Amino acid sequence: MVASLVLCFLASGAFSLGAFILLRKAEVKLHLLQTLERLDDRLLRVRALEDEKILSRADVDRALDGVRQADALLRSGSHALQEADRAIVPALLLQLGTCDRLLSVVRGAAEVGGRPGALSARDGAELRRAEAEGNRLLEVIIRRERSSLDGILRFAETGPLVLLGLQLVLFVGIILAFAKALVNPIRRFEGYTARIAAGDFSFITPTRRYRDEFSDLAVGVNQMLGELQAQQHRLVKGAKLAVVGTLTSGIAHELNNPLNNVAITTEALMEDLPTLSDKEKWRLLQDIYFETERASEIVKSLLDFTRQEKGEMVAVDLADVLGSTLRLAQNEMNLNNVSFTCQMPPDLPRVRGAANQLRQVFLNLLLNAIQAMPGGGRVWVSAGPQDEGKVCVEIRDEGTGIPAEVLPRIFDPFFTTKEPGQGTGLGLSVSLSIIRTFGGDMQVVSSLGRGTTVHTCLPRADEG
Ligand SMILES: Nc1ncnc2c1ncn2[C@@H]1O[C@H](COP(=O)(O)OP(=O)(O)OP(=O)(O)O)[C@@H](O)[C@H]1O
Ligand SMILES: [Mg+2]
């Protein structure tokens, strides 16, 4: 684009310069042509009057005057003539010289109204020959130069139109180039804002090497994104701690059970140790082992959940993530009289994401489902591959459902319908932002009094 504009600019510049030079040349040529035509006329007239023998002094003066003017102009401006005409200029000058010399003699001797009787017969013949040859050469030059001048004038007529066209192209090109230079970065920023609105806070890379308003804007936007990333990080962490708070009573309860069992079994073992058979001792020790295993599983799940993860996207096994999340929520379900059904194909494709953050998402969804069924009920968890390279998880409950007027707001940060102190209102907003960071999306379908289904779709790990 830029190259063709430069070319167009150079062409119109060269064209203007060429036209200027040509018109200057035409001006000189025109002046010369007028002088030559005048001389041609005067010589013809002198020849005719000579033949009639009524040549006046005034005619001789005019002829001489014409000869000298033409001579001077041909010497100074013959460069304006075409090459073929330039070649015959020396011959013409020779004839003009003869005419000048002999006409000067005639003028010196002739009386007003007299005849050129001052010349000898030989000189008179030479003058007539020089005049005739002069006329012939003049007419050749005049004919050829006139047609060359016609050509130049025709060109001068069409030239401005061509120039105007070129300048128009140049003008439109410059406007388009400006518009492109302005619109392209705006389009890019449009894309960036759409990406930011979708929850992707990764930095943008300025495409320009030099500093201008757009690269300054990119630096500013990156600062803002850095701040947003930090805020989001804090929000996710805060929401995570809130979830742990919700789980505390269930976990305490769940830890208490195995610890109690261990205490009771150990006590029995200590009291009855001498009387117990080896087989009974083995069974009691095995019970203790299983209970401690159970307790350490719960602690491990909790540690896994709260552990800080780099948040890098890797291929994640959804079956694993859903399994460990259900284990974490199990105590809460037990406490609230909720049971669950889980359905997944054995070859569930892996998704792109970070296991710990996905656990946080599914735990939020499970807790919402449990909390929507205060009198107990059932949660259905299923997962499977979908079209367009996605894997979707469906979490369905048979709880209270969500009123239509509340549904559009449930993903808003801090929106909650729960009693003060019961919910932060961050669960769904944080979950959606995590899922979008991984290139996925969430949809909620709810029917008042019948239950709610949350669909969470993520890109398959093996897709682009
Ligand atoms: N499964 C569900 N059934 C009914 N209502 C739901 C369900 N999931 C979410 N909601 C509604 O959406 C609101 C927002 O949910 P979100 O998880 O963001 O916050 P919260 O559950 O109120 O608080 P927190 O998650 O911090 O405990 C809830 O207060 C509730 O009204
Ligand atoms: Mg919640």
C-alpha cells in the first residue's frame, strides 16, 4: 500500500515536472514559429514584388528586419526545434546570411518606391535563389514544427486530466492509509476489550515498535490488566477460604468419626489385649489402620484443595477432579441428608485447565446444590464429550430452583440470596471467571420448585 502510494506520488511529481518543461519548450517554439512565419511571408512578398519590379524600400526594410529577427532567434532558440529541423537550421542561416547581405545592398541604394537595380545581375540571381531556398527551408520547418506544437497542445489539454486522476488516486490512497492506520489498532483494542470482558486478563502485546498513542494505551491497559489479575487472584483466594469455612463443620465432623473409632478400638485393644486371639487383634488393628487412612484422606483432600497452584493450564483428568471434589463435599452431603449419583464414561477426554481451580469450581456448584435442598435430596453429576471439541459437566439438583428475575444476576460478584453470613455471593462469579480463563463457559437452567442444572463446558486438552 505504502509502496504504491509513493509510486503514485513520484509519478504525479514527474508528470508535473515533465509537463512544465514541455510547456516551456512549446512557448519558445511558438515564438520562433511566429517569427519564422512572419519572415516566410515577408520573403515571399519581396520575391513577388521583385518579380513585378515594384519593390519599395519599406518592403526591403521589413524583409531585412524579419531576416535579422529570425537569424537571432534561430541562433538562440533552435534547441526548441525537433532534431530533423535543427539539422537544417545551418543551411537556413546560410541563406538568411546571403539575403541579409544582398538586401542590405538593395536598401542602401534603392530610392523609396524604386527598384533593386543596385544589384548586379549575378547578385540579383543569387538573392532570388537565397530567398527561394530560404522560403523552402522555412516552410519545411514551419510545417513540421506546427504539427509538433499541435501534439504538445493536445498533450497539454489531456495532461491536467491525467494529473487530476493521479492526484485523486493519491488523495484517496492517503485517506485510506490514514483510516487503516487508525482503524486497525482500534479493531485490535476492540478484540482486547472483548477478551477482557470474557475474563481473560492476559497481557496484550503492542504490535508497534515505536511509541505512539496506541502503544501508550497498550502499556496503560497492561497495567490495568496486571491490577485486575492481582484482584482476581485475591478474589479467588478469598472465595476459596470462604468455601473452606463452609466445609469446616462437615470436615470436623468427618474427622471426629474416625478419630473416635480409633480411640474406642485402641481402648478395647488395650483392655482386652491378653484375652484376645491373634485373629481378633489383627482385625482391630486393621480397623484402626482403615480409620486413620480415612482421616488422612480427608486431610489430604483439604490440603490439595487449599494448596496454591501456579494456575498454569495443563491436561486435566476430569474424572479425578470430580471424584476428589465429591469426596470433599461428602461430609457436607451427609450432614444435609443429600446423596449423589455420578455418571461418567470410562474414556472421558481430558480438558485444559488447572486441577485445583476446577475442584474449586465444582465444589462451589455442589455446595450451591446442597444448600438449595435444605430438607435433603439428590444431586446428579455427569460428564461427557460434546461437539466442537468440548467436554461438559452437568450438576443437577432437585432443590428450590432460581426465580426468573434472579437468574440473570447469579453470576454477579457478591450477589447472594442467602442470609447475611451464610454466603459471600462470590461462588458463581469466581467459578465463571476461572472457567473462562480456561476457554470454557457455564450455563444455568433452572425451574422454580423443581431444581437447577449447571452446565460447565471446557475445551478438550487435545484440541488446538
Ligand atoms: N443450585 C442452585 N439452586 C438454587 N439457587 C442457586 C443455585 N446456585 C446458585 N443459586 C443462587 O445464586 C446465588 C449466587 O450463588 P453464589 O454461589 O455465587 O453465591 P452464594 O452461594 O450465595 O454464596 P457463596 O457461594 O459465597 O457461599 C445464590 O445466592 C443463589 O440464590
Ligand atoms: Mg455458592
